[in-house]
Amino acid sequence: MQINGIHHVTAIAGPARRNLDFYGRVLGLRLVKKTVNFDDPGTYHLYYGDAAGAPGTILTFFPWEHAAPGRLGVGETQETVFRVPEGAIGYWAHRLVEHGVPHDVPVRRFGETVLAFRDPDGMRLALVGLPGIAGETAWDGSDVPAEHAIRGFHSVSLLLDDAAPTAAILTDVFGFREIGREDTLIRYKAEGAPLGDVVDLRVAGGFLPARQGAGSVHHIAFRAADDAAQDEMLRRLAANHGIRTTEQRDRNYFRSVYFREPGRVLFEIATDVPGFSIDEPTESLGQALKLPAGLEAQRVHIEAVLPELV
């Protein structure tokens, strides 16, 4: 059975050590994979998620030490939102204050309490408090108590000139449906997805286009159970929307294709398989630097140029 929703979100960051400190220590996410940018192996590719690195929990970064700040604009992800238990919002408001994290006062959005904040590079993030998820398994390897810990993605919001063409991709290809409208937001939900099941489209015609840099989301990846499910999505993109993707690329932990959706946001379709335990046990995820086979011969050089993380 195909489970739809968000597979992962990939963003651009500044210094790697600062990135790890914020997401690993302040937010309490697990570092589930420490590897490199396959196209720029002198740069880390860091993956954060839950205890098992499940699809729908994974936030990844390309941390360039001297990356210039990005500029939010049309054709980009505006906000990445995590799920926490409904009763944990107070804990997180206090924790953000304690760690000097810029944040807004909690607001209600589609009937849910949302606490928006920014990471050290200015990336727009939020926590949404949800009822009924306190019993879900949470990563307990940080100093964030498990009862308050983040439980994967809730949603992303996209800033667009026109919602309709993007909505057509979400509904026809990725299995979402419109469930509500509030102010300038149109909400789409993937039924049956346990995590990352919401995409909000915010129409903001006339804004400047986005400029990628530190704090910017590079792309959003949507789930495909396997190659066959991915192929069906590609068929729908071509037949119904006239969109063709890149060739499939092996990312070791999933297989991916990429395309620009009509609103100019970069979308990826990533397979759930084989997963992050393919090259190291689940209990030791993220501890060792993992390289694809084609880069193993360069390990000594790569390790020499990568910045220290601790």
C-alpha cells in the first residue's frame, strides 16, 4: 500500500557544528546519518530524524561554512513544521527562551496551536501541538524529555504566485486533497499518512522570487513506497501535467528523481527503501562518516577537509 506524504526536507545551512548543536541539542533530534554532499564531497550532508530515521521525520542539511543568507520569496518553502504533543507547547516556548532562539508568540492555525521560530541561519520553523500523539514513540537520546520530544513532520508551507497548478500536482500525483482555507493559506492533506501529511499553499502574488542561501529550503521530497510507485508518479506527471523529471539517482538510502513544480519549488520523489540502516545498525545511526562506494577511495582526503563537528 502506498503511504503518501513528505519523505524529507533538505535545506542549506551555515557552519556544520552550529547546525548540529541546534538540531541535535536544542531541538533534540537524532543525527541519523553523517555523510557528504555527493556532488560536493568536501561538504557534509547531515540527516536528522527520529530513532529509526523513518520517512516523514527526516530534515537534512548541506552546511556550507560561509554560505550567504538566503532571501525568502515566491517559489520557495516558507516554513517547515514539526509535530509535538499538544501539552508540550509550553515546554517548548520555555526552552526556546532558555536557549535564546528567536520565536513568535503561539497562534491558532486551522484550530491547532503553532509556535513559530527560526534556526541560527534564519530558517523558518514551527512546532504544532497535536492531541493524541503523546503515546507515539519518541527519540529519547537527548536532554529533551521524551514526553515533549518532536515526533516528525506536520507540514510545509509553500509561497506561490498561484496555488492552482501546484495543487494539481499535490492532488493528482501525491495523493493530497484540499481540506480547508484560512486567510491566505490553502491546506492539503494526504489521507492515511502518519507523518508529514499536510502541505499549505500560501498565495503571495507580486513578491520577489526566492534567493537560495543559508536558511533556505533547497527541496521537498515526497514519498514513494518503491520504484514501481515512483514510476507511476512519473507517468502521471508526464501524461497529465507535461512534466518530466531527472533520471533516477541513487542516494544510498533512497532513490530519487527531481523536478520543478509549476510554482518553481524544487520537488523530489524519494523511495522509502532501502532506508538508513542499510550501511550501519539502527542503534549506531549517525555515529560514523558514511560515504558512497564511489567516494571511498577519497576518504582520507574528504575527512581531512571536512570541518570538525565536536
